[in-house]
Amino acid sequence: MHLYFAYGSNMDKEDLDRWCEEKNYPKITPKSRIPAKLVGYRLAFNYSSSLRKCGAANIMEVENGEVYGLLIEIDNDELQLIREKEGCPKYYQEIRIFVDSLAGQRMVEAITYKVAKNKESNCHKPPSKYYLHLIISNAIKHQFPSFYIEALKRIKTKK
């Protein structure tokens, strides 16, 4: 089993199921999905996804930053599907991080994905309204802090 920290569209079960269905892959059925936070990073939209035709979520190291997401327990085959969906290692690179509970207790080491350096932009790449809505609706559903949800709502989207 692997622990995977999802902070973008992969938090959304229906969106992930749709991707699996389009690829004729079995659906990913996590053993658990626990709200968690990644300290020392911030959420950024500095990568253009050719698949989504808009900006996609990334994480950037920054002092005093926090990114909220879901700690998802998946098996080896499901991790391979996540790697493929993330375009690892060409577009997103797998990194090891430590995540905390929402109450601030250090939880566990996990895998997450960060945009490859050569794919990152120096400027904001607006996500689509749909893509950002996936993130916001999951933030609300999983009771992320209100300040984080409000910050998500202020992110500029594509017109």
C-alpha cells in the first residue's frame, strides 16, 4: 500500500473515475481518504495542462506555506495509474513529503506530484472554472479551513 497526497483534481473521485473510464482502466478505489495538510508549500497554477487546456495545480516550496488535500491510501496498481495520469516523470515528478493532520499533528510520509522544473512557468496560468470548482468543492466537502477555501475562490480562472 502507498499513501498519496492529492491536492488538485485527483481529490475528486468522479473526475478520477471519468479519467479511468476514458482510458479503459479499472476505477481507483482508495482504502481511505483523510484530509491533511502539507506544510512548507503553497498551491500554484504555473503549469499549462494540454489535456485540460488550462492551468493545472502545482505546489511550490515556500516558508510558512500550507497546502490542503487528501491523504489517499492506494495499492501498487492504483499508484501506477496515478503516475500515468500525472504524466510522471515528464510533466509531474514524484516527490516524498510529510503531511500533517488538519489539527497540526505530524502524520506520515507520503507521495505527491510536483510539476517538473522545465514545465513550470514564472506566471499564473489560469485554471478553467470547472477545474477550480473540482478543487473548491472537495475543499468544502472535506472541511478544509475556511481561509483556504476563500483563497481558492479568489484564484483567477480562464474567461
